[in-house]
Amino acid sequence: MTIESHFQSYNSTISKLASCNFKLLCIFVSDIKTNMTINREVSKAIYFMLEKYPVIALTGPRQSGKTTLLKSILPGYEYVSLENPDNRYFAKSDPNGFLKKYSSSVIIDEVQQVPSLFSYIQTIVDESGLMGQFVLSGSQNFHLMQNISQSLAGRVAIFKLFPFDNQELKSANFLNPDYLLNLVRGFYPAIYDRDIPSTDFYSNYVQTYVQRDLSQLIAVKDLRVFRKFLGLCASRAGQLLNMNSLAVECGISQPTVKSWISVLEHSYIIFILQPFHENFSKRIVKTPKLYFYDTGLLCHLLKIRHHDQLPAHPFKGFLFENMMMAEYVKRMYHKNELKDITFWRDSSGNEVDLIVQDGLKLYLTEFKSTQTVMPDLFKGFRYFEQHSKRKNLVKTLVYTGTDSQKRTDADILSWNEFGI
């Protein structure tokens, strides 16, 4: 039995899904041609909130699997995409007629294309009182969130779907034991379910999605300059973000750099990690760090085409740190367990890559691209503990080896076991 026919055997309403214990099933994204099956973690959180909010919103980068996921886990919902010009014209010219046709149990994809719909949806859900009435999805976070905050605040549960995380791949036996292979291959679903070579996928992705979406948000007069800017951002992945340096090297103004960085964030290309806010040293670095959500795209921009290039590559350590940091962020959103995350560094180079605050505890994590654990790898932990005078520190060193163990200085964790 195919995945599609299996889901069709279930009733369409959420109450009936619940009565069938549907929530206890694994939710799969499947491609019939390859029989690829990956468990998407965020589906559990969506099901939980579907009975508690009238509107569900799912956002994330293009090609991360949003449409496939929603169609798979909500087989009783009607689907309409506003990328379709006819549907978009219908929604713009006659929003009442459009929402009369698609008034309940409907997935509206790329909903940010017609901003006027949000106010109408607000009125409908306020009058009906139904939960899970609308499921909205979109890939332009800036426009989607702007309209949600204006019209649907308090009525919507918001989720983010990113390319596969390590644990999703691992659960389906798609995670390669060599982290370098995963790092270069990247994590977008199409690479796995259609077996597309990474070089081809990311070349097309940059041309069709990145440039198209970004051109809608900002006026880029010369795409060559913007491509250079992307490459310069890639060369700074896992490092402190110096906007003045970016501006000088790219030949653009600092306000332009800030604008383009913001657009890359809202398009889910990069994310910015802020420094730890507790200032216990005058030498503390207050500059944020830059990371890419997907290391396949990052490697493509750095012109790294094969994992054999990585062992001697000068960016190897930064790339490993980026992969692990992105893993944590993706898991955080996929499990819908958002946490306060920062990093700490001082002007002498003492640092802790990731700090997670949970109540009175601080979880400190260092990422090291080595298979050999030496005593000097713990110096960042020791320095932070000594100077912050903090108690309740939980320290973890994530490395490229395979054996996890507990040591006096910190827990040692293999890269493929790391995650929230």
C-alpha cells in the first residue's frame, strides 16, 4: 500500500484523526519513485496545536518540504496555492468569494502573495470559533510574519520547517557515518528523494529561488555584486560578523550590508547568533556571529564540490561548527522547543561556541573538528567557569569521533548524537 492510499483511508476531520490515534503514527514525507521515507519531527507539534488554534502557519526556506509535509499529514484538507496565477487573481480580486470556496479545513500555500486575505481570515475564525480551520504556509518569512502580526496575533500557532536535520536522516538510515559527506551534500529533501547531485541542486537553487525571492524584497541593481556578497558571507560562516569589512570588500555601503543581511535572514539562508549578554569581563566580544542554515549551500558558495577537499581546507573547523550549530537550531524549531541561545568570546580568543540558558542552568557546548580529544580542548570551559563564577554549568564537547563518554571536564559527544 502506498503512503498516499494509506492516508486516504483515514477520515478527513481532526476529531476523527484523533479518535483513530493518528497522532501516534510516524508522519512521513515520501517519494514513490525512490521509496524514500523521512520522519519530519515538526509534524508532532503541528498536530498538537491543530486542536488549540484556529490558524496554523508553517514557514521555512523554499524546497524544505512544507507542501509535501502538509499534504501528507492533513489528507482531509483541501489544498490551494497562491503561486498559481489564477488562484492568486481570484484571491486578490474577490477575497470573499475565494474564502467562501476555501473556508474550512484548507491549506493555503504561499499565502503572503495576497496580504489582504489575512484580515478576512481573522473575521472568519473569530466568528466560527473552529480550531484548525486554516493552515497557511509561505517561504517569505518577512511578509508572512508581518501580516500575521498585524491580523492574526493570538489566533495562530507558528512553525518553521527547515531542510532535514541529522536526527531525521538518522532515523531513516540516510545519515552517512562520514560527517564530511553530509556536510558537502547538504540537507534539502530533493537531494535525497530525487537523488539530485548537490552541485546541480545548489546551482539551480541559487539561481531560481535565492535570487528570485531576494529580488522581490530588495532592489539589487547588479546581481554580480550580490553574488559576491553571498560568497563573502560564506567565507565568514562560523565567524564574527564585521559589517564594515563586508561593505569594504564588496564595494557597497554599510546600510546596504545591513539590509542584505536582514533579507538573507528572512529568506532562511543565514541566521545570526548573538553574544552572551552577561558582561563579566571588559574584554568580552559583543559582535554577533553568522551561520548558514544549510552547509550544502554554504559549501557550494565556497566552491567546495567534494568532501575530499575538506580535510585540508582552512575552513574545515568553521564548517563543522556551522553544521552543528545549524543542527541545534533546526532541531529546536522542528521540535518547537525554542530556547535562548548565545555564544561567548573575549578579545583574547577564549570562547564557548554555544550557550543555552534553561532556568538557572547554563549548557555550554564546544564544537571541535577532531577525532582526538586533548586536554586543551576544554580550556574555553575552564576560562568561562573561572571568570563568570557561574554554578550549574553543564559542559559538552562535540567532536567528529564516534565514541561518546563522560569526563571530569565535560561530556564528550559524537557529532551524530548531538541535538536538542
